[in-house]
Amino acid sequence: MTTVHEPAVTTAADALSVWPASTTEPHAGDLAVGGVPLTEIADRFGTPVYVLDEDEVRERCRIYRKAFPEAEVLYAAKAFLCRAMVHWMDEEGLGLDVCSAGELDLAVTTGFPPERIVLHGNAKSPRDLETALRLGVGRVVIDSPSEITRLAAAVGAGGHQKVMVRVVPGISAGGHEKIRTGSEDQKFGLSISDGYAQHAIARILDQPQLELTGLHCHLGSQITTVKPYLAAVRRLVGLMARLHGQHGLVLPELDLGGGHGIAYRPGDEALDPTTLSRRVRSELTDACASAGLPVPRLIIEPGRAVVGPAGVAVYHVLAVKRTGERTFVAVDGGMSDNPRPALYGVRYAPRLIGRSGTAPLTAATVVGRHCEAGDVLAESELPADVRPGDLIALPVAGAYHLSMASTYNLVGRPPVAAVHAGRARLLVRRESLEDLRSRDVGI
């Protein structure tokens, strides 16, 4: 569980440490991202609104390419995907990791090369597999034994498809139990310890239309230390050595997934890509040398670490309620546009924008507008004179906000505006009442 701590006293620089690097304070109490005041974006596009700093996204792509020059870096599209993101990833030289026919279709119809896309997921639908084969996806990550037969039949006797196998290395890592996916007894992958992974690999080798290129694992999300990845390297190379002994198999690829942790509040730990690369490459080289195997090409899948810190969510305050010793600040969004606090207990560091609060800071619970007691966005400090009509901004809102958003209470999903060089442009429009009505086709 994520533990909520009372916010510590921070300097102005510390307070902005989790905001996009382009964030400035042109006037007291006001913030600008990418040279555009957040108040201007709120006026132009309404609230709630997501703001995405294009330069921050691109710079984070470049950091990964520099840290992993010999690896294949795939952006995990589930964190956030739109046509602009597809273009940015293509231009910055990243591949894509997708989990559905919808993500795959959006990428390919935007012009992204399908051979640079990997499809995975624990329960791929017939449509997912059909779309992947029709569009020519680069690799399919097999997650269960039943997929082997289904995929082989769909490819056909004369066809060919590169595949990987997602294995469970038996390593518990991640910021919350609900986002730990490398441990035993959960829905993803095939276990090494009970032999299911080895059995599935043997079955794949019996399918000539399927070319096994490597092993895949994903340990979880919000991992802030290198140690779990090093343990995964050792266990996967150990499996590769056994496969070599049993089948004479030499696999050219090793995918360590993503899950790289980022800071949501000042002082939070984050995983450094450069340190991760150095330690993983060293561990992989040593493990392969001990096993007498050539070093496979490394694949990584950052998502949150690329787009999360580049985003800001902006809300209007609708109501302020003081009950006993608590102050509730209700905004015009909530769990429909950011379900992560309700799902994982995650908290953010909100900030009053648009005016300089003159009152002392006081503890405040920032809540959403939805009919759930768990619709809480943040436990933080805000000026005691916060009032309806004020603007509140939450940093680190680029990942798993719109991608996990819903229409709970029939509240439409917010728009996404990109900022770059002092200008803002709309990437994804607001979901309207007409959008919601148009899907309701029966009486």
C-alpha cells in the first residue's frame, strides 16, 4: 500500500521538481508549461483538461535512447496513446508495445511501421490476433498455452509470425500489490518454477510457422530500484541456458518490460534509466558468459516514465466544505478522469494556480465530483482561503489518466492539449454529451 505522509516544508524549486522541466512561474501564483500559462489553457479548453508538454515527452525518449543505445526501446502505449504520441514515438526512434486491436489500429493507421510494434496481453481476443496478423505486427508475445494453437492456426501452414513468450520469474516488485506482475499466482505469463514456460516453449518449437525470438517478462509498475531487474536477468538467462541444453536453442532477444518508477510528489524516489542500463547490461553480460551463451539484444518498455512527468491536469474548484477538522476541496473532475488514487491509494501534490494565495497553508483533501467516498485525488496543503472558482493543477498526470478514464456518472472524458514553444493545440477533444447520447441506440 502507498503510505500517505504529511507534506514536508519545501523550497520553491523543490515544489516544482515533479512538474515538467519547462514549468515557470511568470507571475506570483501562476504557472506556465511550455511557455503557455495554465490559466490560459483552462480558459481556452475548459476544465478538467490534461496538458501535455511535447518537449518533455521527446526529451524523455532521447534519455532512454542514449541510456540504452544498443537496446530496442518500445513505448508502452497503454500509459497514454493518441495520434500525436504515435508521431512523436516514430520520430524519436522508439517502437511501440500495444495490448489491443484498438491501440494497434490507431498506431498503424497513423503511419507507424507495424514491424516495430509488439503485441502482448494475457487474454488476446480473436480480433486482437486477426488485426495483428493482418497489419503485420513485428512480434506477438504469447501469454498462455491456448494462444499457441490459436495463433498458429490463424497464421496458417504457409505463414510466418515472430513470437516471444512471457514468463513469470517469481519476483515481487512494484509500488502496490495490484500492479505487481512478476510474482507467482497472478494472471500474467507462464511460470518458470512449475515448468509451464518450458512446456509452452517446446510446443512453440513444434509450430514451424511460429518463430520464437526471445523471452519476455514484466515485473510490475512503479519500481524504483534496479535490484529486481538484475534478479530477472539472472532467472531468464538461467531459463535460456536450460533451453539451449534441451533444444539447442539460442534466443536472440530478451525483453525486460517496463515499470520504471517516477516521482509523483517532491522527495519521491524514481528509477534512473542510465543506472538501470549500466547495471542490467553488466548483469546480462556476466550471466551469459557464465552460461556460455551469446548476449541477446535487450528490449525495454517504458511508458509511465516517458509520458507521466510531461502531463498536468487542471481543475476548477466547485465547492469547499469544512467538517470538523477537515477541509474538503471538491473539483470538477475526479475518479472518472483519474481512477489511480481510488485503485492504488496514489496521492498527488496539487497546487493552487491563477492567483497568489495570501492565507496560510492548511491541510486539505482534494476530492472529485463522483458518487464514491473513495473519490479522493490528494491529501495535501492548500491556502486556507481556497474557494469555488479557483484553479487547481496536479502534476505528473501524463500516464494512466485518460487511458484509464471512464464516463462514470455520464461525465465526459477531458480533452488533451499539447504545449510547445509558447503555443497550445488540441490533441484529443472533450467527450461531449452528444458523444454519450449517440452510443445509446436502444429504447
